[in-house]
Amino acid sequence: MQVYRRYGVPRILMVNQVVGRQNLRYVVEQLNGDRDFDFYCLVDSAAAIRQMADYAREYGLQRPIQVLLEVGFKGGRTGCRTMAAVDDVVSELASAGDVIVLSGVEGFEGIIDTADGTDLSFVNTFLETILEHLSKLSSVDFGNREEIVISAGGSFYFDRVTEILNRAEFPLPVRTVIRSGCYLTHDSRSCEIFHARAIERGLPMRLRAALEVWSYVQSIPEPDLALLTMGKRDCPFDAGYAVPLKRRRPGDGAAPLNQCEIFELHDQHGFMRIGKGDDLQVGDMVASGISHPCTAFDKWQFIPVVDDEYNVTDGILTFF
């Protein structure tokens, strides 16, 4: 949030619950210092609301913090699990109306495991639960809002989010917000699989992975083993290893790598099994698709942007 504000972003939906004295103090400072700053965050308990309200009053908040009621599911992350928990939140919000205002309902379906990705009943049920919680609320619960927000977001099921949440019916206008984490680039492993299945479900677009990690073939100590100049410090490994895509050789251009597999990473070395028919030499450059965008961005403060010929045309700064 501090980075976004430094760059002048005027509207932030912070999809988390703000806890801690200094964090709330910063939010209050931003809201008091810029009347046009449009800020939202989440709540899922009366305790969180009381803490937020106490700090907001202590630091002299001049206009209410907008919050979304977070709906969760058993075994998931944060979020109300039951209607009774929702009732507690709404009741507490009523007593904190001077500093906090309910502005919408939210959930996160992205970590729901659908095994093979074809049975989406749990995903659909959870999204419909968000609608159900909204239907139990009234316009009075949202104070003087002219519009409310309904939101969910993950990178795997955004087509289901848009279809189901757009069914919301409420006396006030409803703005649907999706929050796909991989909106800049998806990965070449798990997201590729889920997106392929989304296309089978009728998603009218195909996403293309936009992030690659390049390394050199440093050594071929065994006929079927290549050591690459990248390791845990360079590419994600928490959701699987990088996927070799192609190699580039001076004077010989690029060629696809159809059967190669990275099967181990050390701090600064990648172990790649050379597939049958894949031609590799020491000094070749290897492009690999990453396995998890979030932890890829963690590792690089500067990411070059290239054109189709791999000429560097721009650069992206990261702040993780």
C-alpha cells in the first residue's frame, strides 16, 4: 500500500485485514491527508473491528474506513465461516459507524483444490455462498452507500467468479470486482493446466505466459544431465520447478526443448535432464517458464521487458 501511494494510486482494495497499531495509523494518515483517496480493506470478526475502531478514533480518523465483509470456508484462510459469525460482524459494525462503514462482501476461492480441475462444485457453492450472505443484508447495513462491491479472486476460476457474482441482486447498484493474482503473467505449470480447462469450459481467450527465466548451460557432466546457471535464488520452486521451453545458441538461433526437465535446484545451480532429441551444448542459453509468479517477483527487483526478438524495450521495478 505504501508503494502504491508513493506512486499516486488513488483507489486501493487491500484484500487483507488491517491489524496492528502502526498499520492502522498509516491508513488513517492517508485517508486524512487525501480526501480523494478511495480505500477498502476486509473484516471477518468483531474483535478485528473493535481494534480497528479503537485505533482509528485514537488517531483522529476524519472519515470512515470502507470495509468488505469477508466470507470464508472450512479449511480456508480468513473469512466468516457461519451466518452467526456474519451477524456478529454486522452487529459490531453498527456500533463502529463513526469510523468504519460496510461497503461490500468478499471471498477468496483461489486456494480451493479441485483435484483434477474439472469438478467445480465446491468453487461454485462457495461463490454462491457469498451471494447468499449478501442477500441476508439490507441497504441499512451499508449506511449511505450509493454502490456496494462484491468481489472474489484467484487465478484459476475467474470465469466462474464473473459468471456467478454477476448474478447478485440487491437494492443498491453492485460493482463486481475480480482479483486474479496473476494478471501480469501466469506460470507455465499449474496455471497453464487450469487455464486450459477454463478454455474447455468456454473461456473465450487463451492466456500466454509472459515471464521467462534465462540461464546458461554451464556443464554437461553426464550424457543426459545439464547444469544450468540458475537455482533457488533465481526462480520459484515452492510450486514445482521451472519448465524448460527453448534453447538459444549463437549462430544457430532458437530451438524448442520438448523433453527436457528440471528436476532439482540448488542455491545457484539447476539440474536438467536432457530429453531424447533435444540438442544441447555448453554455452547454450535456456529459457524456462516459471512455476509461481508471486515468488518469481520476490526474487527480482528489476525485470526487463522485451519484444519478440528479445530486445529490451522497458523495465519493471518490483517491491516485494
